[in-house]
Amino acid sequence: MNRKIVLSFLIFSGLFVNLFSQSSDKKIFKDKYIQDQLIKVTNWQLQHPKHDPRDWTNAAFYAGVFAAWQTTNDQSIYDALINIGNSVDWQPYKRWYHADDIAVCQTYIDLYRIEKKPEMLKPTLDTIQIYISRPYPTSGKIDIIKYWWCDALFMAPPSLVKLGITTGDQRFLEANDTYYKECYDLLFDKEEHLFARDLNYILKPDGSGLKEANGQKIFWSRGNGWVMAGLARILQEFPQNYHNRPFYVNLFKEMAARIASLQQSDGLWRASLLDPASYPGGEVSGSAFFCYALAWGINNGLLDRKTYLPAVRKAWIGLNKCVNEEGRVGWVQPIGADPRKNFDADSWEVYGTGAFLLAGSEVIKLKK
């Protein structure tokens, strides 16, 4: 075949693929596509349950399911959440003192606000009253405060803040402010503008401690994703005149700028934020929480649209490539406490699904 013909064919093929890709990318921002995707992903996960219904993993999933219902108005999704709550008598999980075990209360409160049934709120109210009135039973090692790991900033703060706003009891907001600032003082790195997962990942004064292969500090993508998503969820609750709101707003903006700068070319973030080369392949749970938080920030006027919209669009495109035809969200790092490489297209977890649903619920609002 003539070289000119071959070259022309290759150029045409490249243009065709590029145009097809652009057309496909545009499709995933259409309202109907997003709504259909949220329904499909929700239904797949509901049909593949995992863990105790009250576990923190499912708490993150339910947060996404509630957002998916708000976005789609699909009655079957709402009914599924009500049925889950009824099946466990609206009880938190086993430990009254642990942030993970009151994470599910976020969705209980959201549903109570609609149904207004006291039995839906009472177990949450009883447990969180104990939570704020009794000291945390620490071992005195790394768990020296109530929110001693950064994931806790997604688990407990939305439950406390939602309860305080719902009941009008300021004690819950004040307690959360105290616990949150303790965690901030302990784990937030003011040079990197990111949270260490826990005290195990704070370098000693002499510079020794756990580091990545490239010598950088270890900052876990999902851990910081938990923080960013949690910030969005409590800022959504706080009145504009809440006296401590500026602290959370400033932290949200500071982290957003850093997170956006660490996004990779495929639109996703790696399991380790400062050593992406050692962790090939995007990690969906952290990436979806970032997408959700950045989109929420744009939609609520906290982040500049022109600056952050490209990052959100890239993230949503990348995330949708990780959902299979059945609606299973893959490329999710399994349960852990630090960056790992133990995941692939077949790796799924309920919190990854929840993060994807939260992201879609905000992406659909962007043009409005």
C-alpha cells in the first residue's frame, strides 16, 4: 500500500478515535446519563451487599445512595434505605465511643428529616449523647484523641453536625468543633496542606519515620478524600453565620488547591498522593471523594469555577471508565490504613460505590 495512503489512513483513524472519544466524554455529563448511571450503580451495589448494614463501609455507601435518590427521585432507592434502617431498628453500630460506628447515623438523620418518626432518631440521639459526655477510652499510643485518624473526619462530624442542626442542640456542634480541631492540630501538615492518616505517618523531629519510595511523606489518597468529603458534608449543614464556619471553609479551600495540583493525567489520583509513580493506576475511592468535594465547592461558591471545573470534568471522565456494564465500580483499594497497590478493575468496595454516587450527585449540578 502506498505510504501516503497509509499515512492518510492513520491520521483519519486518529481523528475518528479522538472525535468519538470527545463525543463519548460529552455524553457522560448529560443529566440522563448521570441519572441512569447513578441508578445502575446503586442497584448493582444493593444487589451485592457486604459487611454489617451499620458498618462504616456501608455508612459511606448510604451517604451516596441518599444523594443518588435526591438526584434521581427513584422511589425504589429511597425505599431501600428505609428498609435497611428498619431492619436494624435505626441503631448505630456496636461501639458508642468510636467515630466509625456512628457514621451510619448521617443517613438515619437525613431520613428522619423527611419521615419525622421519633424512633428513627432516638438511637442516634442516645448514642451521640453518650459519645460527647464520656471520655474516649484510649490506649495512650496513637489513639490519644477521639478523632485520632483522619478517616474519622468523614465518619463522625457529619453525624454530630446534622444532629445539632436537626435538634437545635448546640452541644453537638461545639463538641465536634473541639474534636475536629484536636485532629487538625495533630495530623494536618501545614507545609503539604494534607492530613497524615494517623500518628504513625508523622515524621519525627529528626526527619525519621515512614516515607514513600521517593522519600516523600506518606499521604493517603482515600484518607484525604474522607476529609474533603466530610468537610463538604458539614459545610452543607452549617448556617452561614455559624461562628466556627470560617475555620472549615479555609481548610476546605486550602486542601482543594493542593488536591487539584496532585491530579494525574487520566483524571484520577493515585493511592499515594506524593509518590504517584510508585502506584500506577488511579484509585477510585479517593478520586471519587475528591471529585465530589471539588464539584460541591464549585456548586456552593467556595471554589472558583474556571480554576476547578477542568479538574472535576477530568475526574468524572476517569471515574466512569472504572464502572463496568453491570454498574460495578472497580479500581477501589480494599479496606486499609495506608496506600497500597492491591487493587485492579475487579476490586470493589461499598465505600467506593458511595463515593462515586456522591460525585455524580454534584457533577450533575455543575451547569446549573
